[in-house]
Amino acid sequence: MKKRRMEFIFIILLTAAVYIVFFSNYSSTLKWGAGLFYVLMIGISIYSLMLENRSAQHTLLWMYVLIFLPLIGYVFYLYSGQLYLKGYLFQTKRRNDRETWQRLMRSEEKPDLSFLQDHQQCFAKFASNVSYTPISTSTHASVLRNGNETFSEIKRRLREAKEYIHIEYYIFRSDRLGKEIIQILIEKARAGVEVFFIFDAAGSLSLSAKDIALMQESGIKVHPFSPLKYGFFNQKFNFRNHRKIVIIDGKIGFVGGLNVGIEYLGEDENFGHWRDTHMVLEGEAVYTLHTVFLLDWEYVSGEQVLDKYHEMREPIETEGLDGAVQVVASGPDTQQGIMSDFYYSLMSCATQSIWIATPYFVPDEAIRTALRVAAAKGVEVRIMVPETNDSFLTQYGSRSYFPELLRYGVEIYSYQKGFLHQKIIIIDGNLASIGTANMDMRSFHLNFEVNVFLFGCSAIRDLVAHYEDDMKDSIKIKPVEFYKRGWLLRTKESFARLFSGVL
């Protein structure tokens, strides 16, 4: 709060300095003094930026913004979250979460992963070394395709809850679907089931105050993530909780790409058919997913509840081995850019194929390098994106990356049947990622995300089959034709790419 007030004061002072220098009739001495103050403040910001040791191009870009856009450049720099991308926001949550994961992992036994194939071992070694979350060989994972299948299963499982329901969404709307789920939650709460509910304050703006009050009156504990009460002058505005998690009695966990709203059922005329993928987990990995939720709950509510559920944890009995599963959380509360590192490692371990489906394709340099190198080695690389996106910048920003990838033999497919929103990566047909993280800078650096990584699980066969079905509804982009696109399209792409750092 104190830091936010200081930033607000600095903006007022900078505004005053700009006014005095350019628009006032004050004395030359006062104008020089105001100008020196402005230069000093911008100099301090530039010095702080240099100390972060980012890439030279990134650092120089922000220097130019600060120097050549008086006041506006400083405001954009400050409230785009750049000043705190590495540091101060969420530092308490980041430290507490890290300490909690380290404590929990000390009690976990490392599983025997000798049954994994070489490329799976390659990725497992990386995942074990850089993540605090365990790899489980006692988890059953099932794929849920699109909204009707996903929400039918979620509602069925919610009605079966006996002890508690913990639910967290980026977007939760007060439309028909949202009200159906809210009604189930209210009925379960009145029946004595404990219900915790987290919604992202920005993503769930359409969740009505009336519905929130109804839930609270029925005994449901409801908390927004990163409230907007401080408006523009809260730098947390840029850092959104993009996770979608449902935990039921500690035994069932749901995670994936689907938020709660009728558009995710394909009932919105603007979007039409909504292609998405979700997942239901049973077994050990549910505990990891639940821990991600509980750490978020402790942050938004101030309650210390994790140890209570840790003590309630029951031994997992499994019949047969169905690969391995790892739940990985990313965001400002973890190591910066960890999901990008996971994606890079996943692609680097590929020996035969890399299949990607993502609605927002704004890859960083590491991801582009992994894709180019894989294609150059003869690995089949396919990227599937929607024909029409829900944002001008992401629509054309994504396309700006196509030429360099097409030149290396990467196959790019444009999904035609409505809006493609699933976020999946399939490696060699038996190693996969599914979750909430898009392949863009916002998911890599700004949003709170959670993904599930699958090693040789039978669920991957469903992902492969669904991807092949989606290919039938897609058109392959032909390099020669794409290179001939007009100057207007090229201009839009180049303009949109300028904003890639916040897409």
C-alpha cells in the first residue's frame, strides 16, 4: 500500500514537472528545476531497469519508451507491471509457497520412473529438478472434450460431494451455466458440505454481486483474486489468476482450458462452436492440484488451512500402472518463466513429433528456437491455431511468427470450425501437456497458471485421436501463398507484434 501511494505521488510530481516545463509561464529557474527532477526520476527508473539484467533489446526498448514519451512512457512502464515483473508484487506469496512446497516434498518418496522411454526420461529429469511438485505414478487421468462433456461431468461430481468442494476460476459468468453450478454449490453448502470459491476479479467481472451474496448467505466462502478496488493504480491489475481448478473431497480434480460461461458450451453466436479440452484426475496428483488451490486460498483469505487438509490426506490405492502425471503451477508466485522452460524442455526431448494446439501463439525466442531446431532435425512439428481470434492483437501478432517457422518446415494449421481454445502439446504421441497456460508472454510471465504433464498415460491416446479429428476441421497454411499476403496484412502483423510482450 505504501509503495503504491509513493508511485501515485511520483506520477503527480512528474505530471507537474511536465506541465511546468512545457505549458506554464513560470520562471526559467523553476522550469530548469522541474526538468532536472523529471530527468532524475526517469534516470532512476532506467538504472533500476538495467539492474534487472534483461535482454539488451528489451532493456533498450523500455529505455526509449521512458526517454521519448514524457510521462506517458513512465505511466505505461509502471502500470504494465514491468517494474515488478521480477520482484516485489507477490513476493510474500512466492516465498511462503516455496517454503510450503519444500516442506511437503521432504515427505514425498521419489517414484520409480525406470519404465519411461528415453525421451520421457529426458523430460522427467528436467521436471524433477526444476519443479517443487512431485511426479506421480499413482494417478488416473481422463480427457474431457469440449464444454458439454466437461460440465456434465463436473456437475455430476459436484452433486456427489460429501465433505468439501474447492473451486477456482478465471472467468465465471452469471449466465445459465454459471447459475446452474452456483445452485449446486448452494445446495451442497446447505447440506453441510464445505465450499470455498475463488474467482479472478478481472476475468469474472460478469459474476453478479447478487450471485456472490447468495453464495455467501448459503455458507459458501467466496473471495476474489486480486480485487480491483484500487483501480488503475494497483499494479496487480496485470497479474491475473488464469487457473481453472475444481477439487471434490480431495479425491477428484478438474483442470484445463474451460472457464464457466455459455460460450464454453458453444452457445455464444459470436464464437459459435467452442473447441476445448479439460481433464479429470483421480489419485495422488489430485493432492498436488489441491495444494495449488489451497495456497491461493490462503493468499486471498488469510486463513491457514493447508495443514488441515494435509492431515486429512488418505493413502492412494491404485490398480495397475498408467504412466506418470505431474501437476505444475506457474506465475508470479513461482520461478519466473517456468512454464516457458517446461514447454522448451518438452519440445527439446521430442524425437518424432511435436503437435501443438493453442488459441494464442506468441512464443518467446526459446520456444521459437526449439520449434525451428526440431523441424530442422526432421521432427514433425504441427501448430494448430484458430482461424479467427477474439483479439485483433493476438490474431495478427500470432501470424507475424509464421514466416520464420514455415521456412524451417513447421506445419501450421488454421482451425475453421469455430474457436479453438484448447492448450495442449503432444510429444511423440506419448508425452503431453494440458492445462491453462497459453503459448504467449502473458501466460509465461504475468498470469497464474497450472498445467498437467502426462508421461505415457492412456489419456494421451485420446488427445492424439482428438487432435487428428481437429485436423479434419483445419486448413494447412501453404508457405508460398502465405508469403504473397498483401501489405495491409503484413502491416497489421508487424504492428500487433509490437505488443507481444503483454499479449
